[in-house]
Amino acid sequence: MKKIIVFLAGIILTNIIIQDIHAQQNVLNGIYVKERDLNRKPVPYPNLREADVMWSKEIQRKVDLREKMNHPLYYPTRQIGERMSLIDLLLYGIKNEGLTPYDPNGNPGDEFKTVITWSEILGKFDAGVDTVSTIDVSTGEPVTRIVENEMTTSEVKQYIVKEIWYFDRKYSTLQVRIVGLCPIREFFKQTAQMQGGQALAASGGASEEENDDNATQTKLFWVYFNDARPLFANHEVFNTFNDAERRTFDDIFFKRKFASYIVQESNVYDNRDINEYSLGTNAVLESERIKNWIFTTEHDLWEY
């Protein structure tokens, strides 16, 4: 009799668990199932031959995520449902989708040659396990303790976008294609020293720059844009005006829905950046000069 009671109780308990699982699966956080962005593919580029490129210029521009137009690339600073920031999506792609990161301190002019590992990326974020030496308050003796530093992706506030502008003689239009993206981490040295001790040594040497606010900027890695486009096309970006018509990350870059300014053009002087020969207002004017020069060049290529 006891065996029968235990058997029946087991059946009842199993049914309750199955019903709870079905109930959880049937809960829809919304009013419809979102499928459009999950099945989207990047808009393919038109076929391009070398013979069709009448003129081209390599440009690097900086995207500052503190500008209001670029906020959809910066927020959310923590994942909300399926929404994530651009840096979180890139890190997710590197860790789970086979997206390849490249060393920003690699070969000049060929950013996509030297591959870096996930542990090197953690080092650039001053993340991972570190050993810190402190003084014990009660004994006054030095004590070594292990500290686990978390990756703070909200410190990525800028991106370098490498792109090529070219005049296609087949279509008689000026076109642009993005080649790569490089996130830039901005942090304060004192904070990094308190958190990791040896954090600065792992940040990347030549890729570090210090601004007037004592904040250190570090180029983290390069990603090849064409490799990232399938991932970008399947993840949506917040739309302030309409939740039902959200763009994807691929839409943002393909349709040029971001604010930026030019920081470098290909030149004979070792491809030097604008800030190496102009500062402040002069750097802004130089950036505008390059942009206007590209615009004028397009008109000069036409024959009237």
C-alpha cells in the first residue's frame, strides 16, 4: 500500500513539474513573437571590380558614444533581454560566434593580420584574477591576496571606424565601405591601479594615449566589419520613437546613422593622425577640410 501511495505521489509531482515547465514556456514577454531580426541577413554589397574604381581614399573616423546620436550604440550598459550594447555584442561574438579579434598594435596599415586571444582582451580590460599586496591593519605585515577584477564594458566610449571612399565609374557614384571597427576603452590610471595593481602593463603599450583629464585611452582590438555583419544584422538597436520598428546594428552602419569625425586620412607621412600636426579648433577644421575635399573630388571626377 505504501509503495502505491509513493508511486501515485511521484506521478502527481511529475505532472505538476511538467505543467510548470509548459506554463513558463508559454509566457510571452510581449504581444507577438519577434522573428524578423532573428532571420535577417546583411544587405549584400554590389559586385566591385578593380577596373571600376576610378578613385579611392582610406579614411579613419572616430565615433564618440557620448554624442546623443550614438547613444543606441552605447546603451544598455548591461544586457536587457535581447538588447545589448555594441561592445557587449562584439565580445559575445568573439567568445561564442567565432568573430576574430585582431591586435591594434600589429602591422601598421594591415590591422587584420595579427590575431589576439580572449585572455589578451581580458588583459586590456584589466579583468581576470590578479594578485595584490596589502598591509594587514591588525599585524602591520604585508599580506598577499587574490582579487578578481570584472570586465567593465561601459568604459568603451569611442570607436575607430576604418573605411574606404571610392568613386565607382560603373554607376558614376561615390560610395563608402566600412572595413573595420576598433573599440577604445577610456579609464583613469588611479582606478586601474587600485583595482589591479599591474593593470596598466597589460593594457597595450603603444595603443595607450593620455588626455588632459588624466584618462587613458586604449585601443582594444580590431574586428573585420564583413565578418561582424551577420551578427549585427540579427541584433536590434533601441528606437526612441517606435519599439515595433527597431533598426539593427547593421542598419546603423550601412545607412550611416551615426555621428563621427575624421581623425586620419591615408598620407605620405606614415599615415599620421590629424592630432599629430593639429590640435583643438585646428584639428576640427582639418577634419572638415578632408570631408569637403572628398565631396569636391567627387564633383571634379564628373565631365560636363
